[in-house]
Amino acid sequence: MNTEATAIAEQTRSVLNSLAAVLDGIRDDQTDDPTPCTDYTVADLRSHVVGWATAFGEGFGDPEGQAPDASSIAVEGSGAEQVRAAGDAIVAGIEGGGAERELKLADGMAMPGGMALAMTLWEYQVHGWDLAKATGQDWVPADQPLESSITFADQMLTPDFQGEGKPFGPRVDVADDAPALDRLVAMSGRDPEWSPGA
């Protein structure tokens, strides 16, 4: 068993459990509100995180590494139970060797399982912040996974992926000694000072 990958999977489950609490805290009157992820409303982003968390969980657990189409996965209720279940599925899948095989997405794209796992941890720390900020909730992930994701994101966010009209907005300048969460979201194209009314 890949103990490093298992540790990352456990961190991912912890982040997803925290995200589930945020999903449970979203009010019905907030679903059309904007988020720091500028192409998504709260409802859009909730659908995105539920669909992709579920797809990653199923993909890591599949013997062939095949993930389902995330866009076909509907949100049930708040989505919180689906996200918690996805965290459990990710841990089980990694314990079953999911980090040692490719993860294949529905669009035909594939990536090494270990890379996909690190990407999942990064994505849900940032999207948890997105949804918490948009709905006035707290988001306080642990420092160690944040620092790991900062290192990973710095390597992944090349000019091909970041900038105007690209999957991630341009990096936002923050102090070198800013909190880890601020550094991670700024690196991922978000302003740490974002607020719904700004």
C-alpha cells in the first residue's frame, strides 16, 4: 500500500467532510449568489463539487480507473451526504491501488492516479473556500495539506492554464508570509479579500 497516497486520501476526506458542512449551511436564498470562482453561482459550484468529488471517488475505486461523467451526477438535497460518501470512496479506492493506476475521465483524458489525487486535494481546499466565502461561512483547513497543495499548484499552474480566458484566473499578489490559505487561493486566481458584495 502506498502510505503517502493513503495519507493524502485521508486529508482529502477530511477536507470533503468540512466541505459537506459548508454545503449543509447553504441557504435556499443563496443559490443564485456569485462565488469567487467567477463562472459559477453558488448552485453551479455546488453541482460542480458534488459531481467531480463523486466521479473521483468512483474513478479511484474502479479497477480500470474509469471515472463516470461528472456532469451526469445530480445533487441530492444539499449534496453533503454525496460529498462525505465521495471522501470515503476516495480513501477506499486509494487503499485499493488507485494511486498506482491511471485515472481516466469521461472525456478521454487520463492522468497518473497520484497526480489526480493531489489535484483533488488542492481543488477541494480552494472550492471549499469559494463556497464558504460566497455564503458567509468559516473555512479553516489544516496547514499541512495547504502547504502540500501550494507546492503542487505552483508546479501545475503554468501559463497554459492560468490567465484571462483560461481555466484559472491570473495569480493574485499576496505577501510571502501571508497565511497558507490566502497564498493557495491567490495562487489559484482568487483574491483572498473577495466578498459577495465587492
